[in-house]
Amino acid sequence: MRRRRPGAALIAGTLLATALTAAVPAGAAERPVVRIGSKSFTESYILAELVAQIVEQAGEARVDRKFGLGGTGIVYNALAGGELDVYPEYTGTVARMILKDPGVTTLDVMRTRVAERGLVVSAPLGFDNAYALAVSRATAGRLGLRTLSDLRGHRELTALFDPGFLDRDDGWPGLRRHYGLDFRDVRIMEHALAYRALASGKVDVITVFTTDGELAREAVTVLADDRKFFPDYVAVLLARRAFVEQQPRTWAALERRLAGRLDNATMARLNAEVDLDHQSAAAVAASFLGTGLGTGRREAGSERRAALLRELPALTLQHLVLVGVSLAVAVALGVPLGILAARRRRLGQVELMGVGVLQTIPALALLSFMIPLFGIGRVPALVALSLYALLPIVRNTYAGLVSLDPQLVDMAAVIGLDGTKRLGWVELPLASVTILAGIKTAAVLTVGTATLAAFIGGGGYGTLIVTGLALNDAATILAGAIPSALMALAVHGLFEAFDRLAVPRGLRIRASPR
Amino acid sequence: MIVLRDVSKRFGAHQALDGVSLTVAPYTTHVLLGGSGSGKSTVLRLVLGLVPADTGDVAVDGVPVGPATRRDIQRRIGYVVQEGALYPHLTTAGNVGLPARARGWPAAAIEARVNELARLVDFRRPLLERYPAELSGGQRQRVSLMRALVLDPPVLLLDEPLGALDPITRTELQGELVQMFRELRKTVVLVTHDVREAFVLGTNITLLDAGRVVQHGTFDDLARRPATPLVTEFLRAQTPPPAMAEYF
């Protein structure tokens, strides 16, 4: 996967405003909707925004922006599952991660192969966002470096690579063999910091992506891949055939206005305008399409903050719905499962293990598993969050029931309480403190986990966090993270109050010293 | 009539009962006397069908205790344990009325019965709305007793019902119990390690030690015709020393 890292940009405001208004059908005409996806890095946002604006101008359909989805697996599955109509992708990614066949190198073969899946690949947009090695212009001049072959024999140099680059087969191990390279020292650092390290002179060679915004601005020389090692990561649009056939005018407009129009230098400039100049992707896209409002360079900080604040009520509501619904489902499932586990101890062990295993699945992975089943958006997020909230509820219900005073349980049998009466009149009330503690834990956890829902288009505060992370913009991240933390505190407080209502009075007296 | 014939029960490595035979005559109070771990509580749990016997037979009024008959037998038994086993989330009235509620009595009938029992055990009406945590130890045991009596069962099984109480409350309640058992004509099995309680309450006494019956009989039998030296030792252990007896 190609990813983009960041400067510090802020797209969120405008982007979300449009995304949200688009998500709510305005009761307007029965025009079809084109659902456009993007991954969560700058270039993908810009390309998707270009697509969206062209679709809007073509006038055939309305646009639903589902931007900032968390990675190839999620976006592709959403497209294949009919949840998206089109999104920007790279040929290398299509071959390696989607078709899982690095041998697919020509566009014709790729088109045939994705056609089997009901998909269409557009003409190349014109740039290749590939890995490359770069040196400072000064170093290039001093050592006469223009190509990767020129690096051979320069063992005195120090290299700084992306964490992924060192292990990938199409990274350093292969490159080293292919060109016979060797460096005095190879270090690893987050890509975002590589340009700064190069400028400081502490390192000589860094990994770059060939459309990095910095390449448009800094004194950096990208070394040509003269012996053709790096696979192509040519940008294309990946679309559903149904969409292409049903909105031919729109598709034609996309091909006409994007294909071959974006070379490496142009894309790097657009990335720089977002990453380094802090313009919104929407403004940059509009300006590129010549429909911009003569965009000012930079949105004022106060405007950005105001835009974020306008989004907060809607995002808060979405987040509350995510937490509330998934918690309700988790309680409705978890308490009976806990009861079952306590009744059938052997089955219970299996059950607790199963719920425990669910918890060990990274939240993001669990979310992406949901896509083939439920597509993208709120429903799969709710399912994943509900599953995630199960463990504390099942475990505490089980623990509360099996740790009851055996005398009280025996007495219930002698008194003539069996089945549901014993459960409802005696066991659940006695275990209520423990069960409620489990539900409280689940609720607070879910407020945090729900921020991940944004990766599959589930909305909520995570939308701001995902956008902020993609664009390395602390203000946007905090605009999502702080309300989320506050909501967690509020939920905790709410449950403290609720305990007073839900725990039987007699138990509370026992709980307090007399 | 409660009959145990050659009953043994083992919990893991611990032999709780070892060949115990025992007959409790109707309308008598039969005391199971013994130290900790003598197996006396296990006898009650076997009669209630809460645990099955490993070998031997347990029968109540001729019906053998087993999974099929347990429910019917429990219906005819009131059970009180040392700490009361009251439900902390229910008020006194809620606890006392629970067996009746479990059997679908109408609310008014339950209330009437609870009030009747409160008079019987001299329990003040305002306390009926209190939770167990708001009651004294003696009050809690009265509640537990009321609950055992609410369905008017012919049999009462009492497992150290006064064991956790202070001496004064204990003596007071012992007196009340004697009178009540006589008036209500219940068949009572009472488990205790307290010789005084056995003397005051027991028509018949069975002394148990390490899961075996040491001696059956009246208090007089045990005191005057002890089957083994252990019987005398057990009875004497709780007698005040002569020097202390002079004070009374």
C-alpha cells in the first residue's frame, strides 16, 4: 500500500460539511448517487475530491463522499461489495494487494482481471506515486548522482528509510541486490521526518514517494530508477462497472478531465498545497479544475476552528448513537450469554474463551472483517463495536452469578424458586452490582473504540481523528479526541448515577459501612 | 417422620457422614449435637435433597429423597441457617413472603400471613419494611424463622439458628422456640454444638462425632448413661467450672 504522510493541513471542516450534507438526502430529485471513497492520506483525499467535483459538475448524479477509509482492504472491499462506486487507486496496489499477483504489470491484463470482479480501471491519471531514493541537491551535485546506478560504490553514505521499506520485498532487500548497493549506515525513521533529516545533513539518502509535496519545494534530487526495480504505482480510478454503464456521461467526464492531466510534478504541487500550505483538499481540487473561487492561500485559524465547532454537534450525535446502540446490543446479548455460561459451566468456559478471543482481534481488523458482511458505514461499525463490548459484560455477568453466596442459592431452591423466578427475583438482583460494573466498563471502552468507526465510514468523533491523523494536524485530532474523552467521563458519571437507581436499595446499604 | 438408614457422604477426601442411621419422630424436637466437622449440617442438606447421599437411604414421611421427589419434600420443610441467609435486596416482608410468592399466592394473602407471623414471633410491624442490613442479628434470625414458617410446613430444619447471636438474645430466643415448637406441633431437627441449647430444646438428642453417631437418647440418657467417655467429655466441656458455678 502506498501511503501519504503529511504536513500539517486542515481539510476537515469543508470536507466534513459536504460529506455530512451529502449523507443526508435532501429529499431532492431522484437523481442517482455516486458514492466516492478515499483512503486516509492527503493524495487520496485530493484525488477523491477531484472526482467528486467533476461528478457534481457533470450533473448526472449527486455525490456521497466516503473519504478517509482506513486502508486498501477496507476501501476495496467496500467497492467490491457495492458500497462504493469509485475511488482512486494505484496499479501496484491493484496487482499486489487486490489481485495478489505481482505479475500483472500491464493495464490491459489488469483490466481483464478486474473485469471478472465487475470492476473497471480508468486510463492512468498521469503520475506514478512510487518509492524512490532521494539525495539533497548539494550531494547530487558534489557526487554527480542522477540515477540509482550512480549510488553504487558510495559506501560512505548514510541512509534513512521508512520502517516498511527495510523489510518489503520490493524495498531495500530487493533494491540492494538489484543495484548492488551498500551504505555505511542504514537507519529507520518515520517518513514525516525524513526531509528534515536530509536538510539537516545528518543523512545522505532517504526514501521518498515520487509525489511527496516536499519534492515540489525542497532542494531534493530524486534518483532515477534506471534499471527499473520499483514496480509502478500509477494512479488510476477503480470503479464499479454498473456505475460506468449507468452514468456514462459522468464517467466520460472523469476520464476526459483527469486522465493524463496529473503528472508527478503537478500531483506533488497539489499535495504541497494541502500538506505544506494548509489548504483544504476541496479548495485545492476546485482550483485545479479551474472552478476555484480564486482560493486564498490559507484559511485563517479562527475559521478552521469555527468550521470544526459547527461539525461537533452532528458528530456528537453520531458518536452517541454508535455508543448507545452498540452498548444496548451488547447488553442484550452479553447478559444472556453470561447467564448461559454460569448455568452450563463447561459451555461457559468455551464461551468466555470465544468472547476473549474476539477482544484480542485488533479493533481495526475487526472493523475490516465486517465489510464483506455489512459493507461500510454505520451498520458494520455497530456490529463490530457490539462484539467488542461483549467481553466485560459477559464476563461480569458470569462472575457475578457464579460468586453468589452458596447459602443464598441453596435457600432459593428450598424456598421453591426455580428457573426464571430464581434468576429474576434472586440471582440477577444479587449480581447486579457486578453486572452493572461490567456494563459501565463496556460503555466507557466503547466511547473510545467508537472513534475507530470512522475508518469504515461509521462517523462520530473518529472522523476528526482520522482526518487529523492523515493530515498530521494536531488541532483536528484534538477536536475529535477531547470531546471523546469528555464523553467517556460523562458516561462514567452517568453510570455512577444510574447505579443508584438500578442497584437494589438493600444491597447499597450493605455496601456502605453502617 | 424423617429416617436416615446407614447413610454415608464424602466430600472429596473428607468423610462427612459414615454409616449414620437416625429416626426423627413426628412432633418432636430432635437435636443433632456435635462439634465442628461432625457432619451434623450435612444431615440437614441430605434431607433437603441439596446434596445426594453416596450410600444409604434418606426418607421423609416414607418418601425417599431424590431428584424426582426433592421439590415436593422441600415444600414441606422450613429451613433456617446460622447467618439467616436472608436476601439483602429484599425487605423483611419481601424475604418472609418469598416462599409464598414463589408459589403464586395473591399479594393480600401474603401480607396477611406475614403480619400473622410477625405477631407470632413478636416482630414489630415497622421493621417489616427494613432491609436485612438494617436489622440486628436477633431480628434477622426472627425474620429467617418467619420465612421458614410462612407456608406452615410440618417440618423445620434449623442449622445453628442461634449460633451467631450474643448470649442474652440467644437465651431469650431459645425460650421462645421451645414454646413455639410445642404450640405449632412441628417436627423439628435442630443442629447445634451448644449443650445448653440441646438440653433446653431437645426431646431427643443424637451426638455425632467425625461423621458417626456416638449416641442417641434423651439428655438424661446421655448424661447418666454415656455410651462412650467422649459423650461425657462433650457434655462437660461446656459446664461452668465449679468456682464459677458458685456465683449463681
